[in-house]
Amino acid sequence: MCKSEAAAFGYPCEDHKVTTEDGYILSLKRIPHGRFDTNSTNNTRQPVLLFHGLMVDGVSWLLGTPKQSLGFLLADGGFDVWFANTRGTNTSRNHTSLSPKDPAYWNWTWDEIAAYDLPSVLELVYNHTGGQKVHYIGHSLGTLIILAAFSEHKVLHLVRSAVLLCPIAYLSRTKSKLTRLAAEIFLAEAFHFLGYHEFNPVGPVAHEILIQVCGNPEIDCYDLFSAVAGPDCCLNTSTTCAFLQHAPQSTSIKNLVHLSQMVRHQGIRRYDYGNAKDNMKHYNQPRPPLYNLSSIPTHVPMFLTHGGQDFLGDVPDTRHLLRTLVRSHDSDNIEVLYVPDYAHADFVIGFNAPQLVYAPMVDFFQRH
């Protein structure tokens, strides 16, 4: 990312490493200041952490020009910008004792990302910037993990405010026929049972999964991204090509099983091991524990924005989330922005996102 995206436009860029409590060695990138700011020792810059979504990595925040990409805009706007890369992505595949070839390496879901990756990267940014609380920006899965952590009153001491782009929490009413069909026929579970552990979106397992779902006449596989995430309105060709070049990143089959469970069932629970005995072993109760989002402290500044065409953060599920959060939250500490034409990717690589989404988001930061 530093060489291909940041340095190409004249931005300083640093590579940092952090090891999670369960042994995953994660890469973080940092753009400490903008292109034309020579005062690189200025410690007054507020830190911002960008946390990507599913099957992409931190480069997704830098795929456009400096006037389009959120990472560049924040750096030029006076922020100290950090980019997370979760376990399993191209730059975060190391572990203290495991190799990606080991099945145990892929024995995780977003539960572990919320419990281990998120606090590890937040603590590194917090400690590296002199103990400043961090503005957090998550997209898609990056929103789910911060909501889960907040619901258990974790990382609150590290976060100054949270921006949720396409918040993902409830998935039971997703508009994606492809996602719903894959969940209903237990497709991820089948591949997990057959002994597959890594899901590479351009690998043989993905090919077999597409063979299974694309035979259904109701599923349009001509444009897979739209079939899963909704029809984006505002992507230009060059950014889309850059996205397709960089985006496909591995996740675990077990993570897809967990997300499929969320599609089939209402509520947000930890990973279900499929029977009371195994759940008792892991959780000391027969069903996985709920993440109770209504317990999120009402004083946490939160900015949520969602789109009318988003199939994953679909309107009914997002409104359910908003009712849960807004009903009791301090009115001065929560803002909601609805963009009717936007789908899932528009919030990260849409050509008009700087005007529609990022400008009000930065205003929110400045007030908190």
C-alpha cells in the first residue's frame, strides 16, 4: 500500500506491526500527515483508524485520487491516519506459531477480530500517538466488530468517536438473493465440513461455491459484487479496476459460517458450534451469547451512514439497528446520514463520497 498508493501521490507512509493476544501478527499502515505538511513532528494531529470490511484490506481506503480517497483526504485535512489489516489478509498472514497452510490458522470468525485484532490495533495507535483517543471509522464488517466491542464495554477508553459506514449488525432481512440462498442451503457449512478452512475469493473453493449458487435462475451472477452488496451508483472505471485488482482477500470459511448464521437467525450472537455440548464447552451455556447492542453506552459519539441500495446493510436491518441505538442514545452524540442512491461500495470508493459523506463526517469529528 505504501509504495503503490501513498508514495505514488507523494504521501509519507509507515509500516507497523502488532501481535494479537492469540498470536496473529498484523500489519498497520500509517500516513502521519498530508503531502504538503512538512511539520511531521506535530503531535496535535488527532489519530484516525480506518478498519476495512470483509474480503478487502486497508488499501481499499486509497484506491482513488487524493481528492477522492478518504485516507488521503483525512491526512490532508490534518489527521494522523492509520489503516488496519485484519488477520488473513495479504499483509497480515503471519503468526507466532502457525502458517496459513495450517487449518488451525483459520480457526476464527469476526468474534476473534472483535476480541483480539480490534483492541490490539487500537492500543498500538493510542500508545504511538501519546495516549490520544482515536477516531474510529469502520466499513461493513469493520462496523460489526466495533459494535460488538462497545456492547461489552470494551475499547471505550481508546475511542474518541466512531463512524459506521454501512453498519452491519442484523442480517436476517438482507436483499441479496445470492447471500440468502448460500445461507439457506448451508453452503459455507458444507465446505467447512469437507475440511476447507481458507476462503480465497478467487480460489477453487469460491469457484465451487459459485457453481452451486449460480445455477439458480433467480441469482444474477453476471455482476457478482452487485448481487452480494447492491448496485452501486457512483463508481468510476479506474477506481473499480483498482478495487478489483487489490480487493479479493482471504477470510476463513468459519467466518462465512458465522455470517450465514446471522442471515438465518435474528439477533447478533457469537459463533454457534451447532450443538449444546460444544456451545457449553466454549460458552458455558447451550446457546451462543448475544451481543446486546442496547447496552452500548449512550455517551459514545457515533456517526452512522447507510444507503438505500445496499443489499448487505439493507434498510430494514439498518433501521432495526438504528432503533436499538438512537432510542436511548444522547441526542448530541449520535448522527445518522441516509444516502438513497448509495450501495455498499459507494461509501468507500464512490466519486461523490467526499461531498456527500466525508465532509459531514469530518464536521462530526471536529465537534467531538
